[in-house]
Amino acid sequence: MTGSPGGVRAPESRALLHIDLDAFYASCEERRHPELRGRPLVVGGEGGSRPGERGPLGRGVVSAASYAARAHGVHSALPLAEALRRCPALIVLPVDMAHYRQVSERVFAIFHRVTPLVEPRSLDEAFLDVTGSRRRFGAAAAIGHQLQGAIAEECGLDASVGVGTTKTVTKIASALLKPRGFVEVPPGTEAAFLAPLPVEALPGIGPKTALRLRGMRIATLGLLASWPAVSLREALGPGAAGLQERARGVDPTPVEVPGIPKSLSREETYPRDQGDGGVLRERVRALTAEVARRLRERGLSARAVTLKLRYSDFTTLVRRRAVPPGDPGDLRLAGDALRLFEQTWERGRPVRLLGVGVEGLETAAQLGLFDAGDPGRPALDATLDQLRRRFGPAAIHRGPTVAGATLDWNRDDLARLRPAEPGGGAEPGV
């Protein structure tokens, strides 16, 4: 902090970090299979394959690619068939979300050693506010280096780090020198740091907006920052002002620690379209059971149940059903979700993605004597919850079970990345 007339201190600059794990899913697999390090590797779909052992991979896409695979033009969201065409030596491993969640929790536990102010953005990236941690752990850059080293030593993973005063700047900085990148943007240099970068580097500018800006001959963030505001607003609408401010390095958005979520959901994408009604109904029950467990785990109830259904032609339908607040039991929520399914699904039409969610979350009230319904059901739900926590979500279900695939993280996974005791202090060191 610097002095000012009258002895008043100027406000201290914020110190933020953005930490992004490099090629997270692929790196987790390399950690489990050291013999694959340095080889072109992707994670995608349910089936695995190695050179000379090609098996049916179904209709899958790349979830993550190692840097060796990226050198061949292979990247996330690329169809596996095209990835194999570009790189015949490609190694394909199935998605293992349970493992990636476990590794992610270990990484976030390292973050929480230095600050409770951690905002998860996905399983492999987070913003950290270390403004108040500097007195104990040193400058923000020093904290970033310590965390980067601890992740490598304890988890065997590489991470890229951006250090700065705003979330926008730190996120851009962490992406510049991947893998194992480290970029610090000192206070007061934000605008100069951003100015030469292409407009596509700014979070929030998608392909359509970038094309429109380049059509106006605005190719860099420096030009965007200095462009006449009226002209930008006419071209981009009311969101232009916010984009221009962030292009100047101005972003007061705070690091937000997850609280009570607005919604919880579970969804799964099938490697082959599923048109069997019996199978789909069982998947609705299984997805609902996982959502209900998460509600009970957090002491929450919901005011609405949602169903998401995507057909093979990518037509996506989302339906919502209001429910009275009450005990979030498996059977109660499954009944509502199944009613939505029957109202939504066109019988026999193949389904690509299926999801169940709840909205309008609030702290669950104590049920009255005559509100509980079957008195044995809460006890059975609690027993099932214990078994699933110990052996995994697929360990036990009511009724017949049909195997399903969780191929990506869901927003409610981020709640698991909070500290064990919210608001707790940092541990002695990283």
C-alpha cells in the first residue's frame, strides 16, 4: 500500500490467482499409466482402444487430449473417428469421472490450505483470492509458485497459473503459456498486458461476436478498449460496455465461494442412442437417486423437478414440474421425474442425452409426524446413501439396474470442492 496526503492509506490491490490443470483428464490417465506419458492419448466415450487393438468406440467425442495428441490436430469435442483419422497411433481411454473427481478434490484441498476464498469453475480450474493470504504466505506470485509445485509433487499433475488483480486478467494469463505456464500481471499493467491480444482471448467473446468485431476491423483488445462506445453499442447491443471495460482490465467481480446452489442435476450422454423405454426409465430412476442423495447430503429440499432429454438429431427438450417442498426421498422425486419423462418422450425415438435435476433449493424443514409417508423410507434412503458413499453411486439401486455412463462433470460436482469446514482457516503451509 502507498501513503497519501493526510495519512490515509490507498486501498490495497486485490491479489487473485487463476489455476488451470493442464489436459486434466488425459493427465490423470498418464499418472495412472506412466508407460503412456508422451504418447498421443485421448479420453473419450466409454470404450477404450490402443493401436493394433481397435475395438468399437461407438459414437463418441474427445473429452480431453494430451499435448502429444494435440500436435496431430486432435482436440476436445472432436469426433473419435476423426481423431483416429488424424492420428492412427492414437490411444483412446474411456472416461472415468469417479477417478477425476477424486483427483480434483485432492487438488482443491491444496488450494484451501492458503485461502478459503476459492471459486471452482470446473473440476480442473478455479479462481483464488489470496489478498488476505499474503501476510502469511508471501506475495501472490510466490503463493502461485507454491501451489503449482504442491500440485505437481502431491498429485503428479501440471498446472498453469495466472496472477493478477482481476478474474478476467488472471484467466487470460493462465492460458498464455500452457502447459506449466506462469504469467504474472502486476497491478497497473492490466490494460497494457491485454492490448496486443486478439479479441478472441477475452472470456465472453464467442465466434460470432469475434467475427462481428473483426468485420469492424477490431482485431485486438487494445482496439476494443479504445473504440467509440456508441459505435460498439450499435454493433453489439447493451453488453458492449461490459466487454469494453474488461478489455481495459477493469473487472471488479469478486471470487465467489459456492453456497447453497440454485439447482442440482445429473445427466449422461450415451455412446449409442437409446430407444428402449425400459432402459430409459431405469436411467431416470438412477439419475434421480443420485440427485436426491445430494439433496439429503446437504440438508436441502426442492420446489421443482426438471427433466432434460436430447434426441439423436440434437433436438433438446427441458421440462419442469413444481413440487411441494418436503423430504427429498428417492421414490418421491423419481415419481415426479418419471411423470415428466412420460409426458416428454416420443415412444421409441432414440435418446442421446438424459438428465434429471431439481430447482428452487432451500434448507429442508423438519417433517411433521403425518408428512413422512412410509416411515421406513427415510431410513432406507439413509442406508442407501451410506452404501453409495462407500462404494460409489452405482453400488446399489432400487429395482433392476442398467449400466450408464457419466461422461462429464456436472455443476453440482463443484459443491464438493468446498473446504470440509466452510470458513475454516488455512493450514500451516502448502
